[in-house]
Amino acid sequence: MAEKRVFVVGSLNADHRVRVRGIPKPGETVLGSDVIVAAGGKGANQAVAAARAGANAVLIGATGADRDGDLVRRTVAEEAVDARHVRVHADTPTGRALITVDINGENTIVVSPGANSSLADGDIDAGLQAATCGDLLLLQLETPEPLVRHAARRATSAACTVIMNAAPVPRSIQGLFDDVDILVVNQHELAEIADLLRDSTNDAEGGDDMAVLAAASGATVVCTAGDAGAFVTHDGAVEHIAAAAVDAVDTTAAGDTFIGYFAAELSAAEHSTIAAVQTAVAASAIAVTRSGAIDSIPYRHEVEGKP
């Protein structure tokens, strides 16, 4: 599909997923299904999504030298992802995500970072050494923010396009978006970050959330909106891309599928931002009809409706 590469600096986790009838309220105990353990983490998910979309994906991250780490590395190795820059830490456990999914496909996720927090600037420099003009870098915030900032600066110095998935929502955004070209958030993240920006400027109003984030970051803002599709700032306005109606089973990797496909489309020079969002929306609509994280990510031929 594309000669340019999609570099991904991010988390590699073992997902421990339980299905429940309803997400428990504070203080409530509910019974769930047997635990299913599978590879995940925003970094791994997005790299696999980009690879399945046809991009040349390079993953930079870390796992522990444990059973969870073996599972994650083995799963990524089975995909067309260059994982030579995934470090194995002997004394730190692999990151773990505790996921509950209800009968409507909605989920809650708690992440214990583990080895993801052991990634260092030197790992980033080594992984991005071959990055060059026109390549893309995907970032998320399941790895330490100083590391994310360093990776963004390193990629910008190499004239790469930097895409940040600002999830989970950062505690501080001072300078976080300085080297970011495209910000991808969901509706909850958009609202929380916009409120943080208003608080930092003592602006009680400040316009709608998309405008606030676009103005503060200087980046193109893409907001995923579940079954409503996505919104993107484009030519001074906000454009809406609708999603096909589907029966959602599990939304766990919908956002990661969107971002991986979005980056893969951008890595092909003939695709515009709007066209990339359209393809990403179609891919994520397929992902939510399936259970799991990596298991739910569609291949390109499925998105294109080919056998």
C-alpha cells in the first residue's frame, strides 16, 4: 500500500477481559464470565491495525520476561509488524489491562503499566533512527508523558507527521501538543481536555470543544464519536463523517482500529485527511461487531468488502 512507515511508540499489555451483564457501580459486586487473556495495549493494537490496513508498521515498546509478555510478543510477531524494537525487561512485569464488557458492548478499562513505564529515551532514539521525511509516528499516553514528548520531538526533527491519541487524558497539557500535527480523541477525552484548556486560560466559555482544542494545539483535531462516526477540523470548519449502523458486541479496540487505519491511509500520499477518516470509520464499525482487541481488528479486504 505505502512505502512510508508508520512508527508506533506505545504500550503492550495483556488484556484480562470479563463479560458482565452491567458495568458495576461503586461498591457493587457483579458476577462475570471466565477471564479471557489476550494481547493488547494501545501501542500493539494500533500497530496491528496499521499493518492489517496495509502500512509498513514499526512498533517500539516494552514487555516483561513473563507469560503475558510472551503472549503479547508472539501475537505481534504473527502480524506484519516490525517489532525488533520491543524490549524485554527481566525484572518488570508486562503491562496488564483489566477490562469489563457489558451486554451492550460498552467497557471499562484499568491499566497497570508495568514494563511500559520502563521504556527510555534511548529506546525511542534507537527505534526512530531510521525515521525520515514523510513517515508517521503514532503516540498515546499509556507510556510516561516525558517519553511521549521526547518521541514527538524526535519525530518532528526527522520531518515525520506526528499523530497523538490523547488517551488516557493527561493531568497536564502544558506543551504536550507542541510537536503534534494531528490529535485524535474520543468524545469524553475531547470534553475533558477542552475543560483543562479553559481552566488554564480562566476562560469559562471559549467556544465549542473542537475549536478550543484546535486553537490551543495548532493541530488537526479528529474526534471519534462511536455510532455517530467521527468529526474532524478541516479548512476552518468541522466536518462530520457518518458511520454505518451495526450491532456492537465489544468496543474495546474500536478507537485503536480507527487510529491504525487512519495512519495507514495517511501514509499513502494519495489519501486526504477526510478520505482517511472515512476508511477509519468503516474499519472501526467492523471492529465493534467482534469481541476482543487485536482479534477484532479487520483486515483491509474486509473493510473494502472483498472476500
